[in-house]
Amino acid sequence: IDVLHKVDAQAELVFSLNYLGAVHRHLHEYAAAQRVLEESCQICQARNDRFGLTVALNILGQIAYEEEAYERAQTFLTESLAVKQALGDQRGAIFSLLYLGLVARAQDDYARAIRLFQEGIQSSEQHGDRRSIALGLSNLAEVEALMDHTAAAEKLYAESLQIYADISNVQGMVTVHMKLGDLA
């Protein structure tokens, strides 16, 4: 990273900072992740690099979510969603919508969570992104379960499970089976 600073390779620097931020996040080194991601955001704003900015904002939103700083997570993810929509990045917007749904669910705002998950599912259907459809259905099922709507949750989990099976996503299938077990 020091080399990239010295040779003024800003695009490569943003990529490296965002990647390093993601690595720190996965290692739960949140302060280090935030430091490099904030630097990335500053560079992106100075260069008008909206794509790089959305990557950094997403990771910052994920960190805030994991730290249970839900208002901060919502701020980062909402900003990222707006930029992605302006860029026409539908796949990226779907990610933000589904993550914003997780934030709403964590805040016990089930109506907003349902709306965000449904919007993410609808966008996923338009984009043909079956994995995101399955993920959105599973997240929606979890909200229904939290509201003690067991039959609705089971139906949504079954739909999600079928899609995961159709696309051979074993991790998704295992996750849904575990959530179904929690309902029992």
C-alpha cells in the first residue's frame, strides 16, 4: 500500500484498501478495517470513484452491523444503495437492500425488514439472480418466524430451499435446514 501511495496509483490503491478492509473485517479487526476503508472513501470522493466508494461503504455497513451499531450500518448501506442505483448497478443494489433488511430485522422493525427483503427479491427476480432470491426468501422467512407466523415461515423456507437445491448451493441448503430445525 505504501508503494501505491508513492507512485500515485489511485485506482489500485482504492482496490487494495477495500480488499484489506474486507480482510480485516473477516478477522474481526474492525478498527483497522475502518481506518483503511475511511481512507478509501476519502480517495474515492476526491476521484469521484463511485464504484470504489460503494465497496468501502458496504464493508463499513457490514462492520457496523456486526458491532450492532445499526443506525451507522443503515447510514452506510443507504448511501451505498443510492450510489449503486445511480450507477445502474442492480446486483449491488440487491446486496444493499438485503443487508438493509437485516439491519431492520435486528432493530425489530419487521415491517421495514419485510419491505426491504421483498424489494430485494423483486429486483433479484428481474435480474435473474436466483441465489439472491433464495437468500431474500430465507431472510423473509426468518422475520415471519420472529412474528410467530410459523406456517408462512415454513412456506418461505421451502421456496428458498428449492431454489438453493436447483442451483446446487449446498451452503444455502444447510443454512435453511438449520433454520427449519429452529422452527420445530
